[in-house]
Amino acid sequence: MTVFRPRRSALYVPGSNARALAKAGELGTDVVILDLEDAVSPQAKLEARDCIAKQFEKGFGDKEVVIRVNGAETPWGEEDLTFCASVKPDAVLVPKVSNASTIMTLARTLDRLAMPQTTRIWTMVETPLAILNIANIASVAQDPASRLSCLVMGTNDLIKETRVRSIPGRANQLPWLSTSVAAARAYDLAILDGVYNKIDDQEGFAEECQQAVDFGFDGKTLIHPSQIEVANTLFSPSDNEIAYAQALVAFFEQPENADKGVLSFNGQMVERLHLEMARRTLMIARAASRV
């Protein structure tokens, strides 16, 4: 049985920053994304691999560990994948994927490198073409050989490539976000929201996290440890949500309700789909150590 892993917070850690790598396992983030791409200068790519390798020997605690590699078209892409095969992260995050064939090509490369099947593929959604092709990209997950398990929004790159303005509330980005969430849900993928750049603006960050929760994202990618607690709190079920879910599950499990599809509960009509939603709430709460 697949074990559910919370991905409320996914912290990018520059692969060339040995100090940050050493601290990553002690932080409260659910996921660490060890970055070989944007956060590492061309001159430091080899050093970054070496730093990450040394930290893998020490471990990252119970974190889900993902390595963001450089693209296949770069001078470092192929060697990044060979490196990943040596350290065996939980997932490889590939940048700037714009079509489905890129995923399958990467999956075949991981097979050739004898990467364990437990190493999954995560893909950045950060180009206009990726948004236009998002359903096709996500649909690759239907093929178990694809290894695809998570979409990660690259909102900074999308802003750059589309030339929209970065505005509070992200009204001009909402079509990208909602379409990507729909694609993820259609093919049973996890999906993480993009980063929030203003490290000192905790209120703005909390508002954007809440927006992402309302849109159905599983969590948010982060650029600083100070953002972890807020993300973990907002992407976890609240006490009221947990209590409601527990009561609803117990109500459906009463012998007289076991074979009923529609019931009246706390003044509302509820169906089996609400029971499924309640069970998922409790699953998330258990994974986040809330119950």
C-alpha cells in the first residue's frame, strides 16, 4: 500500500551551500529540494554535486529528498542524472518541461542508469507551452513507466516568459494555477504552488498560501526556512476541519447508516463523496501528526 506523504512545505536548498544542506534535515519542512539548477552558478555546479553527496552520507532525517537537475539541453544535465543515480533521491525534479515526451525520455534514462523505481519524477511547470500542454504532460502518469508523481509550479519563470506583472492576489496567474491543479487531479498527481519572493512579508505569504489551499494545491515551494511554519499550518487541516471529518466518518459508520448514500448531518445533506473528503482530511492530518 502506498504511504501518504505530506508535502505542505518544500524548501529549495542551494546544492552549493554546505551549511544550508547540513541544516536542512533539522528543519520542519516536509520536503527538501536540493537545487543544482537556478540556485547554483555555472562555476559551482560540480561543487554542488560534491556538497550534496557528502550530505547524503549524513542523511536528511525523515524528509522527502528531491534533487532539481539541470535540463538535458545544458552542459550539466546528463551528468546530473548520473549523479542522482549514485545518491538515489526520492525524486528527480526536471526543469522547463513543455511536452509529455520529455518525461518519458527522462524515465528511460533513469531506467538505463538503474535508478530504483522508488525514485520518482517531478516536473516544473514554468513555460507558456507547459501551460498549454499541461493535460498531456500530466496524462503521462497513466503509464507506470513514466515515474511521474508531482507537478511543481514555476511561477517566477511563468511571469518572466509571459511578461505579466507580479501583482498581489495573482489575478493574472489564476488561469495557470487552476488549469494545472485540474490536470494534476485528473491524473492523480501531487501539485505544489510556486514560491513567494518577499521573505519578510509573512502576511502576504500567508495570504498566498491560503489562496493555494483554496485552489487545491498540496503544498507550497519555499525559498527560506522562515516560511516553513506558516506553510505547514495552512496546508494542514484545522482543528475544526478535523473534528468535522471525525464526526462525519463516525456518522456514516453507524450501523443504520452503513448502506445509505445520502444523509442529513448537522443540518446539511451529505453524500458518500463527502465521506471520501472527510477520510482524506483525516489522512492528511495523521500524516501531519495532527491526530
